[in-house]
Amino acid sequence: MLKYNVWLSHFVYYKVIYILLAGILINYNGLQAAYLTNSDLNKLKYSCYVETSIPVFCSFEDIEKPDVIIFLPLLKPVKLNNGVRAYRIMATITNKMPETITGAKVRLKFSDKESIFLDLMVTESIKYNMSSSLNKSHLVREDVPKIRKLYEKIDDIYYSADTSKIGFEIRELRFLRSQ
């Protein structure tokens, strides 16, 4: 009788472990990291056609031979020396036009809030088939009251890993004009 009870208790023990492991494997998607990764950011690609210095059509879908492509390669949390949390953000522009871009203003906006946005400035020259650098980025701090809602929106997107809420708008493109 004692052998039977020991065998039965081991059987129940292994059955519980098996059910627990099966549950973990079935719910594996729930265990994945819930924050933006570089691969998530690489999927954000905003392509535009430009006519006479003005973007006339832009889309997150792939378009054939775009004139300008905007990426968001930098959106990462940082902790400042004084303990304040912040996000370092920067957009890059790839120029596919023969004219040199000397500067741009790209608005980072959110699909559910029209009044919350961040204007990202690109202040360097971008020649044909080249991209802007990440040398100058924007810092969105949690301790600045005027941009607190912007910080909270970026924080929500970062930890939900939902890039579908992110949008772009080209507000300004400046070109090098030949004399």
C-alpha cells in the first residue's frame, strides 16, 4: 500500500509539472518582452513623393521610388544623472532626390491624440542617396511639466511596443539652391 501511495504521489507531481510546462508553452507569446525593440523601430518607414520642395504624398506602405524616406531609429529610455527618466528620440531622413536637403522638420505625432506631438529637427545636409545621422537627438524628460503628456505618450508606446500609434508628418524641407 505504501509503494502504491508513493508511486501515485510521484505521478501526480509529474502531472502537475507537465500541465504547468504545457501552459507556459501555450502562452509563450505573453512572455515576450513588452517594449519597443530595434526591429520594431526598423519596421517604421515613412516614404514620400516630393514636388517643388513640398511633399505631395506620404505613406507607411511601400511606395515605388520615393523621394524621401523617414525612419525612427532612435527611441530609447535613459536615466539622467539626477535620477530623472527620459527618452532620447531622433528621426533620420534618406534623400533619394538629386537636390541636397539642408534641413527638415518632421513631426512625430500619435494617432489617438492630435494635440500631442514632437517636432524633430534635422539640421545637416543630406546629399543624394545619403541619410542624416543621429549626432543630435531630442531628449523628452518626465520632469518638465509642459511636455509631461508627451513623455507619458512615448512611455506608453515604448512599453506596449505598439508602433501603430506613431505617425509622421513632414512640416518643412529645405534644399540647397544653386545660384
